Amino acid sequence: MSNYHIKHLEEYFQVYRKSVREPENFWEEVAEEHFLWRKKWDKVLSWDFSKPEVTWFEGAKLNITENCLDRHLATRGDKTAILFEPNNPDEPAEYITYRDLYERVNQFANVLKDKGVTKGDRVCIYVPMIPELAIALLACARIGAIHSVVFAGFSSKALSTRINDCDCKVVITADGSYRGAKTIDLKGIVDEALEDCPDVETVLVAKRIHSDINMKEGRDEWLQPLLDKASKEGKAEVMDAEDPLFILYTSGSTGKPKGMVHTTAGYMVYTAYTFKNVFQYREHDVYWCTADIGWITGHSYIVYGPLANGATTVMFEGVPSYPDFGRFWEIVQKHKVNQFYTAPTAIRALAKQGAELVEKYDLSSLKVLGSVGEPINEEAWHWYNDVVGKNKSPIVDTWWQTETGGIMITPIPFVTPTKPTFATLPFIGIQPALMDESGTELKGNQVEGRLCIKYPWPSMARTIWGNHERYRDTYFSAYENKYFTGDGALRDEVGYYRITGRVDDVIIVSGHNLGTAPIEDAINEHQAVAESAIVGFPHDVKGSALYGYVTLKDFGEARNQDNLRKEINQLISDRIGPIAKLDKIQFTEGLPKTRSGKIMRRILRKIAENNTSDLGDISTLLNPEVVQSIIDNKL
Ligand code: PRX
């Protein structure tokens, strides 16, 4: 027996021990008993972190959509697979059964095939949170095309960079999207992006906001008429275990975004197994993850993990504040949601509104509360636990990353006792290590260091699209024979982990990973700007917000500060997206630098945090005098 569903602490320890002592036997049993294979593997695992090369279930053949759809038809054909809750609360919810979903995925897959998409082709998906988004992912997987979803809040420039990086010939989008009281002209953004993407041949457009949009002859087509004509049946392409399933871009601290490549079998097994246990999902539960499918959380825990378990997964189109800040709770009551998974930034924003908006609704269906994306602070944890969970629904603070594919450190609800702000224990099969700066592993408890993982797990990313060297350098070069996460963490007296935050130049704003370099590049494009540096500073809702220090070519120009600030934020919005806008922009006469010319972000970070009592020795800087002037003019 593979202990697919862990129910008490003793069992967790026992299964964990097995997963570490005999990882191959352990994962083989999980894979064997709970999934549909066209052919079983020849070898469970091969790995070499120095290359790095990792393969799971080598030789196996499967299609992930047969696991998410076909195999449920006999027993769950009429069960709701996707429960779509629209932006507008007056529009009825849509209940898409497993049979409906199977048929709609086949129709979409047949349309893609008709457009010449074949196994291994990359398809860009830039679609808001409407059912077509989930269906598009599954349709690609059905025919073996590699999907590359770009969050539909990214700018045209961010979109074109991602389309070109992995050479997509087909783009799926919508005429527009609803976001609270606003509508967004998505197709306009796509048109602008495609001016820089000469290789895109086909754009398929879903209808959502019924706006009058421009359709380019020979390139753009409305999706619905094509779907209506397509067959509801279709054979799934037989894939190798290690065939890429998707590419998903994540920010790096430098350079262009990294296209993380996830492969088929390991990703499926791990996301399904974590979903079942971390949310303790049971057959008639309604599960809701509020993330957007544009991020890894949506890929793994709105689409693949839940559907592989035959779950009912809610997809919400809107925002937590529309029509008011009670919307999340209204949805929980309306659909009797049992597991609710959201981000600390949303919890903080809702907590600010007071308890009345929560108490208005019946939340008695809730069994498990999840948190993901950034460290959850003590105050938010207690509010979530007490006001939302009424002290009876355990909080699973799940730590993981785009790169890890699935949840890595987390409590198992009703199994692992929770502790505020702690992600607690490694999930089954995960072997974390804390390292000091010299590269030595810190053994024992009550230690703090850099978080690494020292053994492969099935859903880890296999490479960066088109740049394996960067994959090695970023994740496998800092510590020998270990995957380096980029996060710091501590282990307490009982072995519980608490993630302390990024140790590189990635800043997490409202749960979104933002690299500083691309934002600085955008600012530096402004003709008045000489150079800039971005740091994070604490923010009560966003967790961290961005503080920009900007040196102008001619300091006299700072007379027009407000306009300059607007122009700089507009540039950032155009190049990356509104999420990367700066909260504060301080114009400086210079930036503190080492003698070799490196900007001292550590000092700038302390100033932004109002923590100037201990700036360390600044006398060795190239230009120590600028530090005082920056402090004096701090915003
Ligand atoms: O710093 C960690 C933080 O988010 C980073 C990964 O971001 P991304 O790839 O966008 O994936 C987010 C959703 C999985 C991590 O390196 N992070 C994520 N979850 C937590 C967290 N930090 C603390 N606690 C968490 N639960």
C-alpha cells in the first residue's frame, strides 16, 4: 500500500521515513496504484545534480488528460469538475461536469490540431480566468503541445518576450477581461505584442466581454464557431514520461524571465499526491484556490492536481474587492467551499476591512485554509485562523515555487500541529537542507540558513527553456549536489521550518515574484534617467512594496518630480505590467557603490526600511557622501 492518503501524525513520520530511505520504491507504489499509464516505466529515477539531469518514470507512456478526464467518466461523469464563478455576482455560476469538460477539451484539441499544432509545438495562452483558460491548457496537453501560459495582467512587451523566447506559433486569447468594475482590452495588448512576434501564425480569440475588437485577416479567428464545429471525441497523444508538459516563466534576479520546463509524469504524480494530502480532499468536497491559472499555483492546484483526483475545483474570474470586500466569503457560502487556498496579501487586505464582512456569511463548510506565495505574518495568520477559520480549520502554510512544481514544505491538516508563520514539516519525499554561507550544511535544530533541497522530487523543473546552463548556474552551482531555492529559512527546536524570505534580488510584491533587474532596465529607458536601483520595503497589505532610487542625468530635472514619477511608472507598466509599479521613487544625486562599481543595495534596503542605525562600514565606498544625502531626502 502506498499510503496515498495520510491521516495521522504517526503515519506521516512512517511514510516520510520510507520516502527518504527508499524513494524509488515509495514513488513507484504511488505511481502504480493511482494513475492511468499506457505503459509502465523502465526505471523510476535517474539523477545527477552536477549536470543537472533528472528523469522520473523513464520509459513510461501516458497522457495527463486521460488521468484528469477520461478515467473519471465512468464514475464521475456527472460530477462538477470546474465550478466557474463569474466576476459579476449576478451572472450565474457555471457547473462544468467531467463529461462536459472531456468533450470541451476534445473540441478545443481538435481545433488546435486543425490549425496545424502538433506534439512538441509551443502554444501561448493569454486568457483571463474563464473556463476556456483551463480548457486550453488541457487541450494542449491532450495533443502533446507544450503550453506557455502568460498571466493576463502582463503587458504587451512582457507577452512578446515570452512568445518569442519559446517560439510560439499560436496564441490563444480573449476579446477582453473583466476585473471588478473594470474591463481590460486584452486583444489590444495581444495585437501590440504581436508587432514584435513575426512568427505567430494563428490567434484564437474567446469571446468574453463582447467588445468590438480588431481581427487581423488570415491570423485571428473567433474560437467559438470553430469549437462548435469540432468533434467532442478525440484520442489523447501518447506521451513519454519526460516529454515537456508546459513552460511557465518566472522572474530571475537578473536578465530575461526564465522559462521553467515541467515534464509530464513526475509533475502529474506529485501534484496529485500533494493535492490529496495537503487539502485532505474527499469525494464530495468543493475546493477553491483563488490564484490565477497564469501562475504555478493555478497550474498545479486549480487544474492538474485537483482534476487528477476527480475533485470539484472552483475557478473565480473576479477580485476579492468586487462588488465589495465580502466577495470571497459570499462565494464560500454560496458554493459551500470546503478547502480555501489563498495568498497572505489577500488575507491582509481582507483583514483590514474588519470582521463584519466575514461574519455576515455562513462559513461553516470550511475545513482547511491554505496560504501560499510569501511568508505569512503573525497578525494575518491569527486573523485567518480565528476570524475565517473560527479556530477549527487548520491553516496549511504551503511553501513552494514555480520551479518546484508542487508543494514542498507544509503541514498536513489534522495531522501536523500548526504553528503561526511556520510552514512546518517537509512534505513526503522532500529532503530540505539549511546551508551556511560557506557551503556547510547546518545540522540539528535551531539553525538558520539558506534553504536547499538535497534529493530530487518528481515535479521539479527539468531545465530553463533554451538555456540549460542558466538552469545549472541559478539552481545547482551555489551548493554542490543541491538544489538552491533562493530562500532563507530557519528550523526551530522541533524541526519545523519557517521561511524567512528571498536572499537574492527577487522581491515578492502581493505574492508576485519580481526581479529587480528588469524593472531597473525599464526605468533606465527613460531619457532623463542615468541609473536606478530597486529595493523592497515592508508594506502592510502587499507584504513588500518597491522603493526606487533614481539618479537623473541632470539633477535639475527633478524639479518636475511628479511628472517624472508618473512617466517612470508608466514605463514599468508598459514593459512589465502594473504589478511592478513603484510605491516610492526618490531622486538621488548618486547611488552608493563599491570601488568596483557595484551598487550597494544592502544600504539602500536599510534606508528604505527606515533602519539606518546600523549601515555597517561605509567608508570603503566609492562615494560615501551620497549615503547621507539619500537618508536626508528619504520619502
Ligand atoms: O520566496 C518564496 C515565496 O515565493 C517564492 C516562489 O514564488 P513563485 O515561483 O512565484 O511561486 C509562488 C507560488 C508557489 C519562494 O521562493 N513563497 C512561496 N510560498 C511561500 C513563500 N514564502 C514563505 N512562505 C510560503 N508559504
